[in-house]
Amino acid sequence: MSEYLPEGKLISTQENINILRSVQLLNEAKKEETILEARACVCDSQHNLIVDLGTMKGIIPREEGAIGIRDGSVRDIAVISRVNRPVCFIITDIRIDENGEQYAVLSREKAQKKCFEHYISKLRCGDVVNARITHLENFGAFADIGCGIIALMPIDTISVSRIEHPRERFSSGMDIKAVIKSIENGRISLSHKELLGTWEQNAKDFCAGETVAGIVRSVENYGAFVELAPNLAGLAESREGVRAGQQASVYIKSIIPDKMKIKLIIIDTFDYKYNPQKPKYYCNSQHIDSFLYSPENCPKRVETVFNE
């Protein structure tokens, strides 16, 4: 069982389930400092988290709720917001309460520190990691990259095709892949667009003469840019009444790789509500040093280089 996954990924694994069902295995997990997961069901008035272990109750004291709670660098909302969600933890003690019932003392902070020491501190720019979207802001998406440790993915790194808000690509709880973009003073920034394929890889899914679905991303005086895929857009001829954000049916006039252009004609447009789908990834590597988006024979070179 890999321990260093985004929070919520361990809870349904058979090994985690088996340990939570057995007092003996819980004691062994305590000795080995195994990272486990269970659901936090209550946050009490002192901001201690009560966790349902099945065989017994677990308590995460407030100061053990996350890295930074103890020194005040992280607000208590990081603990409160875990109610009704899976939490990772290490068992630090098993005690008997005043009613003679066993309960476990847990530490989420200790689990996060172990994750940081053995996994996150070893990450380098260009590493591809598993992540889980935790929340979205207009400037970017926040994602858990291991044991509830959060990294930011700025909005301009989500895809080549520009979006107004990360909710157009992601939803909270979505499992994705991401690339480590930068590491500065312990803070990690993520990127995503390098995993969504080059211009040529995306263009291969389309042919001149087809009519396909798209999203109008911007309307200029010379035409409208229509997204065909998160990493691919074309320019359509101007048409009255077309607005950014609309769904479109577009006819593909031509595909020109050496100019990195796709010429379109808008057939119809209509309003719709975004329903983010799991991204399609073209990269299966665990590390990339660079990503060349533009075709080799294109004079315009669009490239990302991941420097240490």
C-alpha cells in the first residue's frame, strides 16, 4: 500500500480496511507508524477531530490536525473543513476512557510530516504526480499531492486554451495528474497543460471537412477563437450573436500544421453549463524535462522547460 497519496485514496483500499477492523492490527500500525485513513465525523468545540475507526473512536487533537496549526501559520479551517471527509493519520497512542472503552489518539500532522520527508521533499521540477482537486479559486486550482499537503496550480498552467475559471476544467474531488512546475521556500506550484498533448497530437483527432463540437473562448473583431480540445483551438470567421463561453458546432475548413492554425466556420452556438470531464492525458512518463507544444516545422516555438 503506497502511503503518500492524496487524502481519500487510501480509505477504500483493502489493507486500510483490514487494519481498521482489527484492534491487533491497529496496535501493529501504531508501532510501525503506518499512515491510515478514516472519516472525520465531528469537530468538537476545541477543534479536535473525532474520527470513526470502526473498532474504536479516534481523536486528532487540534494541534495535530495539520502541519502549521501548532505554530499558527495555518488556520483552524484546515481542520474544521475535514468533517465528513477522509483524513490521514498516524496512531500515536491507544488509551482507555472513563467508561473503560478503548480509543486511539491520532496525528494528521505526523502523517503529513512523514509524507513530506519521504516523498514531497524529494520531488523535482518536471516530476509527474497524482493529485486531487480540493478547491477552486478564480486564479487557480488547489490540489492535494499527498496526505492533505496542498499545492497551487495557477489558471494559466491548466491548459493551452485559455479559460475564465478553473471550474471549466475541474471539480472538487477530481483526481488528476500534474507536473511539478516550481519549488520555492517549500511551496510547490503545479502545471497541467504539458500532459494534455502537443498541437499535433490533438490535431490528429480532427479532419478538414468535419463538423465538430467546440467552446467559444474569445470573440475578436477578426473572428472567434473556438476550443476543440483543452490544448487545441481554431479561429472561426465572425458571426453575429456569438459570445465567449457558448458551446459551438463548427465546420473545419483546413488544418495547417506549419502555421499551427485551424480555420473554422461556426454553424451554430448555444449556451450550456460546464460539466468538467476527467482530462485525457497524452503523457505516461513520471518525469519530463521539457514539453514542445508546437510542431517541429513551425516557425513559432512554444515550449516549457522544467528547470531545477
